[in-house]
Amino acid sequence: MFTLAYEENIECEYALDSNFTCLCKVVKAAVDIDCSYLDLLAVPSGIPNNTVILELNNNNIQSINISSFIDLLELKSLNVLQNKLMHIVNGMFSDISSLQVLNLDYNHITAIEEFAFSGLNNLTELYLSGNGLTFIANTSFFDLHSLQKLDLSYNKLSALPQGLLDTLESLVELNLQNNLLSSIPEYALTHLQNIQTLDLSFNKITSIQQRLFEDQQRLEILNLGTNSIAEIKDFSFSNLTSLNSLDIRVNKITHITQYMFYGLENLRQLEMRFNRISDIHAEGFFSLSNLQRIMLYQNKIATLKDFTFSKMTELNSLDIGRNMITGIKRNWFVGLKKLDSLSLYSNNISSIESHAFDYLVLLSSLDFGENPIECKQCKFQEFVEWSKTKPHIFLRGWCVDVKSAIADVKISSFGKCTVHKQPEVPMYAYYIIGGGIIVIIAVVVVIVWHRRKKSLAN
């Protein structure tokens, strides 16, 4: 039994060393009991009945008896993190229906049996990260109707059993990152209509089906980064009207289709670094009218279509560094009236069309680093002159021909560019061409008239 010691500590049993008596700390007038870091082999007996918070983390507990918490009717938070639990069996926590937070992170749990969390009707947070889980029975979470946060990250789950998440209608946050999932069945998320944060990163997912996120209108943060996604079906995100952050970095996406991002009018951040994108449909980003930041760094983009970003009137940061761009076209950045930062770092840019940056009236940072800029070439001189009229812009870049930063180049040191004009066509040539066209039209009219006259005669 527990006995008070100096009204600060409680003696307990089940220490790793049988000759050692552990001391659980009493915190906050005996409602918070801290038995962490005591090398316990089991849950101590005689824990005060009025305990609200029980810390058992960082011990050597290998199993929990069904009766371990039988008298703890007021317990709301139980922390068993970093122990050696191997199994979660049916009814293990059924005596503590008042429990709201259960932390089982970083144990040795490989399987969770049917109805393992039965009776925990008031549980709002469940942490099972870092266990090596390979199997979860489809009824394991059956009674968790109040659960709002579920962390299954850093396990070895290769599939989600049918119906596993069906009773979690209150779930707000689901973390499945760092597992072995190769696909997410369309039915898996159907009942998660209140979900706001979903992390599926660091798995092996290969594609996103059109109806996977059909019922997640409240989803705000979606992380699909570091998978093997090569295809995202058109309209896959069309019902995610509340989404404000989408992360699909480090995948195998090769192109952006017209309707890939359809419906994402409220998206604020789009992360697509380290893919294989080489083609972006001219209207591929047209739905992203409220986007503020887009990352396209380290792809295979060689060119963009005119007006690609024209609907992104709220965009303030655009990164298309480390691609294969060779020239900047005049109409690429039309509409980006709020753009503050533009990175074109480490491409192969050798030309910039006139007035290409005139639309970027709020630009304060422009990164041209690691590009073969030859400032004395006529095709760059206009850009250099433009940069001198924008002293407020932090310009990063290097002139390879004069061995100087673009910002330090003096226009006065350049010679005048020779503008090569097309030879002028003499005025009489236009008369000849015009006269010839008139003759041809007249001949055609006469032929048609004669054929019609002959037809009427017959």
C-alpha cells in the first residue's frame, strides 16, 4: 500500500531491484502522482483513489493487469510512455471510463486485439506512436466515440483494416506518418467528417483516388509528403473546401493537370518540392486564388505557359529554384501583384524577355543565384537596368562575364546594344500584293458565277 512520506512522496512496490523502494512524487495535492523513471516492473498497487493524473512513463512495465486501475474512478490522464508493454488486450482499461488522455508511445506493442479500448467512452487523445505495430483489429477503437486525436505514427502498418476508423466520428487529428501504407482505400476515411489534420507522410502510397477525401470538408492540413505518389486523380481534392495547407513534396509526380487542384479556393500553402514535374497545365493553378506560398523547388520544369500564375492574386512567395528553366517569358508572372519573394535559383537561365518583372510591384527579394547571367549581353542589359530602378529589391545573382554581383554592375561600363531590325518592305510591294489578292478574288467570283449560270440553264 502507498503511505505518505513527508507529504511529498509515496512509497511504492514493484521496483526493478527488490531491495529498492521507489518514491512516487505527489504533485498538486495528491491528484497528480508521478511514478516515472523508477524502473518499475508493474503498475504499483494502492494508488490514491482521487488521482487525476498518473505518470508511469520511462519504467520497465511489461504488462498491465485488467484490475490495475479498478479504483481510479477520477483518473483523466495516464502516461505509460517508454515502457516495455507488448500487448493491448480486451478490457485492459475498461475500469477507467473517466480517462481522457492515454499515452502508450514507444513501447513494444506489435498488435492490438479486438475491443482493446472498450469502456473508454470519454477518451479524447490516444498516443500509440513508435511501437512497431503491424496489426490492429478492426474493432479496436469501437468505443472511442469521443476521440479527437489519434497518433499511430512510426509503426509498421501496411494496411488499414476495413471499418477501423468508422466509429471515430469526433476525430480531429490523425497521424499515420512513417508507416508502410501503400494505399488508402476509398472507404477508409468516410466517417471522419470532422477531421482537420491528417498526416500520411513517409509511407509508400502510390496514387490518390478521386473519392478518397470526399467527406472531409473540414480538413485544414493534409500531409502526403515523402511517398511514391505518381498520380493524383482529377478532382481528388474538390471537396476539401477548408484546406489551407497541402504537402506533396518528395513524390513522383510528373505533371500538373487542369483539375488536379480543383476546389482548393482556400488553400494558403502548397508544397511540391522534390518531385519530377515537367509540365504544368496552363489552368492547373487557376483554382488557387487565395494561395500565399508555393514551392516548386527541385523539379524538371523547363518552361511555363503564359499566365500560369495569373489567378494567384494573393501569392507572396514563389520558389521555382533548381529546375531546368532556360529563359524567362514576359507573361509568366502576370497577376502576381502581391508577390514578395521570387526564387529562380540554380536554373539555366540565359535570356529574360522585356518587362518580365513589371507586374511584380511588391517584390522585395529576387534570387537569380547559380544562373549563367551575362550582364553585358543585350538580352540581359534591360534586366540589369530595371534592377537599378528597384533599389528596394534584394537581388541575388552573379554576372559570369564581368565577375560581379548583378547588384554591383555599373550600367555606364556597358556599350550600347545594337538593335537588329528586320529589313523594311517598300511601300510599292504592299500595292503589288494587295492588287494580286484583288485579282484572285475577282477570278474566283467569275468562275463561281459561270458555274451557277450553267447549272440554272440545265
